[in-house]
Amino acid sequence: MHISATELNKRSGAILEAAIREPVIIERSGNPSVVMISYQHYLELEDAFWGTLAETLEKTAEWESPEESLNFLKQS
């Protein structure tokens, strides 16, 4: 669903209800500006993002040995 910011101002209640069911793209001056989604959808996207980031970092991270970690903590 695509709507203008003006339409959002006029029909905010109905648009909020629509955003629970599907993403609502809000346009300003004819250009997409903001996407309104349900809180549940947001939580799912956030979880997927952090999960993917953690997997990527786990594959690419350079791990310190326990001794190196201890030395670092002693210096702090």
C-alpha cells in the first residue's frame, strides 16, 4: 500500500489498521519516505537482522586466546 503523507494525516486511524496487516509506504512529494509496519513485523525483522549479523561476525571474527583476553582486561 502506498499513500501520501497528506492522506496519512487525514486517515491515520485507518492507515494504522492497514499497517497491522501489510507494510504501508508513505510518500512525501511523490517519493517513498517511510514504511509503517506492525510492531510484530518489526520485531521479526529486527531478530532476523541481528541473527544474520551474529552469524556473519562469527564466521569472520578473529578470536583472541584466553590469555590475550586476560591481558587486555588487566590493562584496562
